[in-house]
Amino acid sequence: MVAQSLAATIDAYPDCGVVLWGPRHLRAIPGFQAAASKFNGDIEPVDKNAAVDLDELASHFTREIAKERDKGTRTLILSEENVMGTMRQNFLKGRFYGDVLRRLAGFDSLLPQSAVRIALGIRDYGKVWTSAFHYMTQMGREQPDKDVARYTMMNDRRGWPEIAAEIRTVWPQSELLMWRQERLAREATDICAQIMGLEPNQIVTQTGKVNARLKKTTKTAIFSDDDAKHLTHRYNRHIRRLKSSDNIRLIGEVAA
């Protein structure tokens, strides 16, 4: 809903000074999707060929962002959920976005300047894990092991606060905006206004689900009712931690 609303608002106000580079735009850039694999743990190219490829990608970003600036673009939004990792890798590695720091630091090194604002929607752990499980299946990917998926989420305490801390490590001076996906319908206008730097009355809000489960897809239960309650309680505890942070703005929430 957020990406669609950003795009709809730009269409409605073409002179607003905001441009959106969404997944389709970014993934079409040669070398973009493979970039993360070309950095080692020290955020250095893994070899000479990787260094050449990454330099070409960084040069591309520099040229294209300069063009946007010359056209009068005031805010350039780069939107690609897989920059921080994929749910497929979460299942395979048994970690909840365990490679965020390396991936985001590598991405930052490709840009001519660091991000001014970071925006991230978060969701209840059981629901985001289950939704991703079904999405992978309906997209024709090999179905993850249900028991492994359950064990990972129930026993790996890593969550949104750890991810937020790693984002802050990469971009310590940037504004970090977060919101609950469960409240997206009522907060979408405010979320988009803050991301774009526009007034709420300028936002053209779109509705509809993204990556919704197809009706023909078998709904597999990963978590029992007790599991789901446990994960929701963990999520709520983590929300309170995020609310109490003085360097995160949790949209739609009152600071703890």
C-alpha cells in the first residue's frame, strides 16, 4: 500500500519534487541484485572482478542521481524490500534478517551520499513468517521445512529492535521512521507524508493487498495458537523497546 500510494501521489502532483525508484526500476539496473554477494564481511569487494562491478554500479548511481538533481528532484525515494535480505534466506539460514548490517553498509557504499531518511514497516513475527511461507509456495519456490521455520522463529530472539540498531549503525545521522503494518490502513497517509516530505492532504492513498495469498494456495499452519500468542507478546515487548528509543520515530505511536 505504501509504495502504491507514493507512486499515485507523484502521478497526481508531478511537480512535487519527489521521484520514486521502486523495485522494478532498481532491479533493472545491471548488477544491482547481485551487489550484496560481492561484499565480504568487512564491506570490501570479495575479489578484483567484484571490485570492478561494484565500481561500475556506484558510477551508475552517481550519474543517474545527478540527473535527477539537475531535473529539480528534491526527494529521491529508493524502495526495495530485498535490500535488507529476503525471507527465503531467512528460512534457509534460520535467522531473521541476519545479514542486515553487511548488506545495508554495502548498499550505502554504492550511493553518492548517505540516506537522509530510512523508512521500515514492521509486523508481528508469527504473521510475517507465515505470510512469507505461503508466498514462497505460491510463487513456485520449494516449500521451506515447516518445523525448521517454526523452530527458528520460536528460538531465535533476534527481532525488529536488533534490525533497527543495525540500521542506526549504518546510518547514524539519518532519521529512522518505522510503523506497524497492522495499522497501515489508518496510518498510510501520515506514513507517506513523512516519507515524501509533503502535506497529508496531498497524499493519494491506494488500497489493496500486496503479495496476498492466492485462494488456491494451501494454508499451512506453522505456529500453534500458543506459539502465535507467544510471538505476539514478544512483538509487543519489542514495540515498547522501539517506542522508548530516542532515535526512532514510530509513526502512530506515543513514546513510552
